[in-house]
Amino acid sequence: MIRVLHITRRYWPFVGGVETFVKNLAERQVKAGKLVSVLTLRDFSSKKSEQRSLTGDEIKNGVTIYRLRSFGLRNYRFAPHLLDYFRFADVVHVHNVDYLSEYIGLLKKRHKRPLILSTHGGFFHNQTFKTMRHMRLKLFTAVSLRCYDYILCTSEEDCRIFGPYCSKYTRFPNAIKLPHAQKLDRLHDEETIIFIGRLQKHKQVDLLIRCLELVIHKYGGDNIKCFVIGSDWGEKTNLQHLISLYGLTENVFLCGEVNDIEFEKFQLKCGLFVSPSAFESFGIGVIESMAWGNLVMVNDIPAHREFIRNGENGWLTDFSNVEGSAELLLKILRLSVSEKSRIRNNARISSERYSWDNRYNELEKVYNYVMSSLKKKA
């Protein structure tokens, strides 16, 4: 029985794209007969307002969860006993390109475990301090990447950024769990809009609020309700101020983090999913909403261009052009029932290629390659 150890900064009960991907992968591997553990940080949060302290190890859905104490700066936390858990693994799968992936890669000669890395974008898509980030990529990240046996690049952009420094890599987009077919046959609340994601500056929820202000007050969309779903990473106070300033307290609601049942309820009532994010490694939230048969309107960025065909299975727009985005949003809401149905159907079909049923076997081939390469070296 193969023993797999996943390493990720955050895991259940935290909610997010990477957290959901790792949880679904780990639980699927358990069902496939693997012995699976997840190593995560006990105390991790981006903002003091969101700090949680999760103590104790546990087993959930067959996955053993180890939570390590850590200390250090917000984005550079050190877990002293991290490598102690490697003795429980035949293969280690690290998630995200960050200080943890660098540390684990650079210490490969010490722990001597085969390594797989899923990039999930890292933080190199962020253009803030671009020169410093580029220097770090060249000086530290590049060296650590060469220590990995196989790298799974989440997007074409990740392939471009990390590919030159990898010994073996392939593009492997994040996979999703498809909703049950019977849940897709429903009436959509056409004037219900949802956003799902952390409340961080680069998510640009402020632009969405400004866009909605135009649609509601200038074009008469008084019945529109927008539910903003996600934990606060420093933007909540600012967004609350904008909602009040623009007179949208009856239209825009900050819902915070939700559980799986609440998440499903929002998807079921959704008419339109929006993502104004300035950058994403992949955009798993968009794919999930497409799988639920929702219309999607997203910012025109490389990650979204990989799977959105404008006007066919969703819409791309430049959210920095608030008026243009407001006009597009209004146009979408006023489409005929038949046209909305056509685009929703295309969206569902597009999302199927990202389902775990279609992607898992490809991932298994990567694990088998890494394990067979280890045996040859032995």
C-alpha cells in the first residue's frame, strides 16, 4: 500500500481553491486504496481578524490530518518538526510554490523522499514588488524546483513561469467534483449574483460593487441581490464602507465563509457568477460555478482565458472599465431564456473536462512514474 503525504499550509476546515483540491484528492486516494496523510499548519492566517488555532491531529474521511505548530512572519512560517513526518511517506506531494515548497525541496538530500509539487500559481502572478519576486524566483525558487521529481503546473501561465526550472513537468489544471445531475435541473434566480473568494485586494470586489452601483441605480436593477462569499483577508471594512456609500445595503451582502451545505444552496439559487480578480493561478471557483450550470462573467486575465470562450460558455470583461462591465452585466441579465439556457449548457459541458473522474487517472500516472523512477535508482 502506497503511503502518500500531502503538505499544504491550510486544510479543512479552511475553505479555498487549494484547500478544496487537496481535500478532494486525498479522499479520492483513500478510496483508491492508498494510505493518505495531510500535513498542515496549526496556526495559520493572513490577517489577525481571521486567526484560528486548530489543535490536535484527527482522521476525517479516512485521511489522517497532522497539524503542526509554526511560528514566524505572516507569509514565512517555520514548522520545526516538519521533516519528522516524512518517515510515514513513500511519496510526498507538496501544494503551492512558497517557502514550504522551497524548504522541502532544498532538504531533499536529508529526507530522501520522492517529491511531487502542484504549483497552484504560487505568488508570482502578483505584480506587486515584481522585481523582488523575480529575484527570488531566480535565486531560491529555481534551485528548489529542480529538486522535485515531478511538477504539476496548474495553468499555462504556471508552465511559462516554472517550466524552465523543472526537470519534469506537465500541465495539470485543478480538478473539481461535479454536482449530481438531478440538482442541475432547476429554475435559476436570474437576478441573484454570487462572488466566491477571499476578500483580498487583488480579488477587486470593490470594482464589482462599483459595477453593481451603476447597474442598480443608473439602469434600474433594484431587484438584484449579490452575495459575496469568502473569508476576510483585510478588505471587509473597506467593502462595507463602499456598500454603505453607494446605498447598496439592500443589494450586496458580505456572507463570510460558508460550509459545504451553504455553498451548495448559493450555487443552486445563483443566476450569475462573477469574478473581477486581477490575477488567478487557475480560477477553480469559476469552473465549479460552470459545473452548476451558472452563467459566469469574469475578468479578462490569462487564467480565465484558458477555459472561457467569450459569449459561448461565459463572458470576459475588463472590470477596470466599470461602466463597460456594468453594461455587459445588464446585457447578460436581459438575455432571452433560450440564450441563457444555451450558454449554461455550454458551461456545464466545458467544466466536465476538469472533473475528478476525467483527471484522476492522469494524476495516478504521475505517481506511478515517480515511484517507478525511485525503484530504478535503487
